Amino acid sequence: MKAGQKISRDNGVLYGNGNILGYDRVGDTYVINEEQAETVRIIFDLYLQGYGSMKIAKMLMEQKRKTTSGIVKWNVSNIMRAIKTTTYTGTKCYNKSRSNNFLEQKRINNLDMSTYDYVEGDFPAIVSQEIWDKSQKIRESRVKPPLVSTTKTTHSKRDSKDIWVNKLHCSCGSSFRKDKWHTKLDGKISYGYQCYNQINNGNKKKREALDLDTEGYCDIKMITDWKLDFMAKELLGHLWQDRKASVIIAIDLIKRYYKDEGLSENQHDAVSIKAKIDKAQTRLTNLISMRADGELSKEENIRP
């Protein structure tokens, strides 16, 4: 497989379907799509100015810039994908994926960018190598180092202990993320919950203001933790009206069915039998000692 990749590099084979923002694939090369290329330049320019990927996505939607699919839908993923794409420097990149084996030929992504091979392409660049290099330094500086070093590449999945993160589901079908709302005067932190659909794709109200398509977008506002707690308390109070009777029933059931889990019935029997055996063994030892010392006659020893 490595030999085949080397031949492809030597021959300048162009991989992919050509669906790269800023370019149109024509045969075995790329031709700049000026409208999309301007979007690419805007992304890099804003990134160098210090804007984050989420902010850039919002700004592109405000400017109604279109993606490669021809729609106005930007998120963190496609912004960062553009920032990491070396094709914009007029370079072909190889070894970004490999086949798992000869029979299955399943493509596996190579996430280690340091192992990529770069070859100068025969198509024009959209951004300079200097701009791309500066962008990578900014990107790398923003990456948080892992707490645990491991040679195996893993993708984390967060399991929350927060009851609302586990229970809440938005009407759009998405789950919620817990974020810091504000810090109170006493120093306690108040939290809020926001729909992941809005976090990743923007909210419906903003798109309406920009006269953009709103189908599939969410307009549920972020909600504070104390409101959720209050609603849960009120709902429980409405459903659980006769609390005194319920408590009495619960106490009665506990008294009726509660058993000491310290020892089971069989364990109690075993302890009792062992105590009797130990007592009999002690008595036998004493009798033998008394007989040996002459304190007990033979007739007395065998007497029942």
C-alpha cells in the first residue's frame, strides 16, 4: 500500500471528489472558484485577527456566505476544516488516510498531521504559505494539552452526572449542554442549559433576521438551573398531593419487609451451630483433663 501511495505522489494523482471550498475540480486539477475563494480568504483573515471558529461561523452567516453545498450553514467543524486544509497553499497532501487491509479496503483516517506528505500542486493557491503557517501556530496554541498521555488515539465521550444534562431533550431533538450562566454576589455559580443544535448551527431567530432558511433550526432559549429546579418542584407538588398518606405507607412497608442485611438466615444458623460445637469441644476438653487428673472417676465420666 505504501508503494502505491508513493507512485500516486510521484505521478501527482489528485485524490478526493473535488468538493473543497474555494475550488472546482476540472479533470485532474483544481480551478479557483472566485466567490468561494473570497470566503476562504475571509476565514483566514478573521482567524489571524484572533476570532474563534464559532464567532467566524456567525459572521459568515451574517454575511450570507455560502458553503460548498450552496447553503448558508456554518459551524465550528467546517471553519476548522478550512483552516487545516493545506490545499489552499497550492499543495497536494497525501497519507491523510489508509486502507485497513487488502481484502476489506476500508479507509481509516490518519489524524497525525505530522505524518502527512506534501507535494507542490499544479493549481493556484488561495492563501500564501506564510498566512497558512501563522494560522497553524494560532490553532496549535489554542489546543488544550491532554491530561493523560497515551500512544493510542482516542475520541472522548463525556458522561455527565448532572441530572438535567441527562434528562433534558429539546423539541428539535437535540440534547442540552451545561454552561456557566453567571456568578452570584455570594460567589456561587449559576448554570444554564443550551440546545446543542443552536451551539453548532446557530439559532432560528438570528437566521430569520438575516432572511435565511430556518427549517431544522432551533429557537429554544437558554434556561437557568434554578428555573428547572423550581418547575420540577412545582410539578412534583402537583402530582404528589397526599404526601402524609404516602409517607405512612412507605414507613409501614419498611417495617414489614425490612431485614437486617448483615447476616442472612442461613448465616445465622451457621453461627449458632458453630457456637454449639465450640461449647461441646470445650466441655470435652475439660472432662478429659479432669479424668486425667483423677478428679473424675471412670463411672462418672461415662455417666450420661
